[in-house]
Amino acid sequence: MCRSAYNMVLHKYGEKLYNGLESTMTWRLKEISKSIEAAQGGLFLEELNAKWMDHNKALQMIRDILMYMDRTYVPTSHRTPVHELGLNLWRDHIIHYPMIHGRLLDTLLDLIHRERMGEVINRGLMRSITKMLMDLGPAVYQDDFEKPFLEVSASFYSGESQEFIECCDCGNYLKKAERRLNEEMERVSHYLDAGSEAKITSVVEKEMIANHMHRLVHMENSGLVNMLIDDKYEDLGRMYTLFRRVPDGLSTIRDMMTSYLRETGKHLVTDPERLKDPVEFVQCLLNEKDKHDKIINVAFGNDKTFQNALNSSFEFFINLNNRSPEFISLYVDDKLRKGLKGATEEDVEGILDKVMMLFRYLQEKDVFEKYYKQHLAKRLLSGKTVSDDAERSMIVKLKTECGYQFTSKLEGMFTDMKTSQDTMQDFYAKKSEELGDGPTLDVHILTTGSWPTQPSPPCSLPPEILAVCEKFRGYYLGTHSGRRLTWQTNMGTADIKATFGKSQKHELNVSTYQMCVLMLFNTSDGLTYKDIEQATEIPSTDLKRCLQSLACVKGKNVLRKEPMSKDISEDDTFYFNDKFTSKLVKVKIGTVVAAKESEPEKQETRQRVEEDRKPQIEAAIVRIMKSRRVLDHNSIVSEVTKQLQARFLPNPVIIKKRIESLIEREFLERDKADRKLYRYLA
């Protein structure tokens, strides 16, 4: 046969051979179409597939027999190659045959629908049929099957999603959507063309996710907020995975999460009950941060955009409460006084790192610095810090975050403590014989400017204490010429031995003010408030606190007062309490003082902060104008804010006042032609 075909082409009968082949195949395919058309029910696809297999085998044989014609006649005559001709004829006379075309599509779509509804179908047969359509050309697969398949699928999932969303909670709906998505991808891998995967998954995503995502995140009792509240990591992870597949999906979750965080955070930082305990207040903030950090890490794949949204939300609501800097400092104070006892170095670092995370959110970092300096001073002077290493670690973290200027005074406080130790050792080494068996003095020499001390009038010290103080003054000024010493009696402490009743002895740990009061009772059994005030010269407010802690605190009442009441009056009389008893040999008597600042103290601190800001704002203005020479008002405000926002957010009104002050002092001048412009005066 090959020889005969070769001879026909060789003798110029190629056209006759080609036309004969085409007409013969056409006749044969028409016969086959009748056979396929006659197949009923499930036999239809099997018959179609069987005939397709036969046709393919026949085509291969014909192509081999007519190989010479394919190589010579077909190219020169611009005819369709034999194998391609066979495929085209199958397409035209079988697939596009009216009695087969619609039936084939309906059968395929029906089988897919039945599989979606849970029935088991012959996937191998489906694979053969869809492969046949692809072999006939991508256009045949797409036009005759894929497009109708996608349209029907969109309609199916539109209806099903509506049904699901009416009867399911958010978590269950997402599970069903995820299952449907996986089913479609599996369907493609088993019997559809790989190119269909992106198209069918896009249909499922649009109908089941994109069209309902706003309703899903807001779903009552099961939406995004409930998932966040109940730590439903699996559901949140599923929502994140599904929503990231659709346009604006992640931004929908992120916006809802941000709104929820800001609302709950605002409630947290303005709740009067929580504001009563600063340590608990900050712990709640840290717990919330840990909770949502874990959600973002576990459920949202540590997505940086979600982390940024979380940081933005915390920065928003932490700064709604202007006492946040004070409370964070009080939290650190609590931890470094007692909260870190027995903690490992890793635990300490972990807690301090979390505090620094909150610190970064503060817009008024200089206010935190002011309070931190006060609290650190009290810890150092009272010796109540649990670990010098932890204290220094915190300062290193602050220095890394804000620079040397922020921590220079804090580091100076540690230097003073070390210098004071060395000074006291030298003092006792040189003066021990002269001091004899008198009271032991331990002096902390504080550099003015490094410590948050306020000028306080010194009280009248007991004679035996005053004598030792004067000896130390003489020693210190003799060793360091050109210096001045001012006693800060409001910041000191004392250990005194006391005998109650006949022989009950205790060692009392008290403040310097309390010591001055108690030692008056060595020579007097009873003293009026006026007597004590006159003898000690302690400021009235401090004296009342001092007497309240000595006479009104149960278990610490080494004095008794008449008349008995919780408050101190100027008409009260005080007596040494012979009947005082305690199971402890050493009794610490604290001073009655609020953990938080009172309103006047708060106003005073705020005023000091505002005063400290003025030179910083002026320095920033001068730096900017020195480099720019001429600048308009709004640009100066913008530049100053940018330079100082690491420490605080300057108020534009204050910036304007500082500009006016610099103009008065002839650092700047207004432009004569344009009053909105400022010029730098060298």
C-alpha cells in the first residue's frame, strides 16, 4: 500500500489520492456518528471514546502509509497534513454534529454536577473525553466545553454559597468554601486540562468568597471579631488563606481587625477601673499584644502588613491616655523592685523587651523619661532594685532606642551610686576613730542635674545625727574643693532600735522624717502636732503623711494619737505606743503615699516637661534655619515635628511661640516682602 501511494504521488496523482482520502474519511465518520448517536444513557460516552480510539489508530496507520504524500504533495499544494485532516474531520462530523454536540456537553456537565453532589463517576472516561477535546485543539476544548463549564459552575456556586451563608456560621462556611476549592483543584488534576485550574478556582473564589467576604467578617457571633476574641487560630488561618485569594480580601480582614483593636484598646485605656492599678493596666496591654502577636504569627503567617496594622492600632490607643508614660514606668518600677525576683536572665530580658515594645508606641517619650528617672532614683536610693544587671539592661535598651542623650543622666545616677560607695569607704577608713560608737552614716552624693531632686528645705536633724553629718561635710569639702553639699532629708532612710513596754525590742526601718519625729519621744511622752512641727521643721504636707504612717497604719502604729482618726489634724496629740507588738524583729514603716501622682503633682510634672521641651524645640528650629536659611512657617513646623517625633510630638502652637521668642532674641526675622517667610540671622 505504501508503494502504491508513493507511485500515485510520483506520477502526479497526489490530488486524487488526497481528495479520495478526505471523502472516504468523511463518509466513514458520518457512519460512526450514527453509531454514537444511537448509544443510550451511560453508553454514550463509552461509545464516543471507543470510536475515538479506533479513529486515532486508523489515523496513525493512514499517516504512515501516506507519509510520502505528507512530505511532498501536502506542503507544495498548501493542503492540511493527513493527521490534522483526520482530527478536523472528527471535529466537524462528530463533535460538531448537531445530534452529538449538545448531548456531549450536557453529559459532561451532568457528570460533573453529580460528582459535586457526592456521586462517584468514571473519572478515567472523563479524562479520555476532555483529552480528546484538547487533542482537537485548545479552541475546541475552550469553546465547546470550558466556557459553558465555567458558566454553569458560577451559577452552581452562586446558589450554593447563598444557601450556605443563610444556614452556616462563619467558621463552617469557610470550611465548606475551602472544601469546594480543593475539590475543584482535584477535579482539574484528574480529568480537566491544567489550564482550567486558575479559571475554575477564580469562579469559586468570586462566588463563595469575594461576593460574601464583608458579610462573613461582620457575621454576628461568629465573624472575625468573635474569632479574635476566642483565639480561633484554625478558623482565622482558613479565613486568611481564602481571603488572600481574592482582590481586597486581606485588606477587608485587616481593616476589620484594626477597627476592633482600636475600639477595644480605647475602652481598655479609658476604663476608670483599670486606671486604678497602673501595673495591671500595663499588664493588660502586654497581654493584648501577646494575644494578637500570636494570632498574626500562627494564623496570618506573620504577615508584615498585619503586624504594621497591630502596631498602628496600639500606638493609636496607648496615646489616648496621657498617663500611659507614667503607668509604663510604674510597671517597670514594680518589676525591678520585686516582680523579677527569682526570674531567669532570659525571663528578665523578655519582660524588658515587651516593655520596650510599648515604649516605642509612646509619642511622649520624654514624659516617660521624666517618670522613669524619678522611679529609678527611688529604687537606687532605697536599695530596692532586684538586679543591677536588669537596671543596666533597661538603660542599654533605652539608649539603643533613643540615643545617648536620652540615657546620659540615668547612667550618671549609677555613676554617682558607685562613687558614693567609694567615698563612704574612704570616709570611714580615715574618720573611724573620730566617729567612735555614734550613729553610722551612709551618704549618697547626687550630682545636681542628673537626679530628679526638687529643692526641699532641710529639716532639723537630731543632735547626734547632725554631729555625724557635719563631720562628713568637713571631710567631703576638705577632699573636694569648690563643691557644695545640700542635704536632701526628704529622700533619706534610717534604721533605729526601739524598746516597747518592758523589754520588747524592734529595729524600725523608717524615713529620715520619721526618724526625726520618733527620736523626739526619747525625751517626751506626748507631743502635739504643733510641737513636732516646730521641733523638726518638716514641711506640713510631708509631716502629716509621716505621722499618719506612724500612728494610723495597723500593725505599724508605733505612735498613738488622740483623738483617734484616720486623718491627721493640727489639733492632734501624739504619744509613744508602749503597747506596740509585732512578730517581726525588723519592722518597715513606709510613708503613706499614693502609687500614682496626685492631680497637683501631675500638673507640676507636666509643666516641667513642657518647660524642658522649649529649648529642644528652639534648638531644632535653629538647626533647620541654619541649614535652610529661608523657610515658610508650615515647612518649619513640619521639619521640627519630624526631628523631634522620636522624643515627643511638638504642638504647632508651641512651635509658633518658640519662633516668636527666637525672633525677639534676633535669631530669626520675618521676610519684609512675605510675612509667612522666616530668615535666619547669622
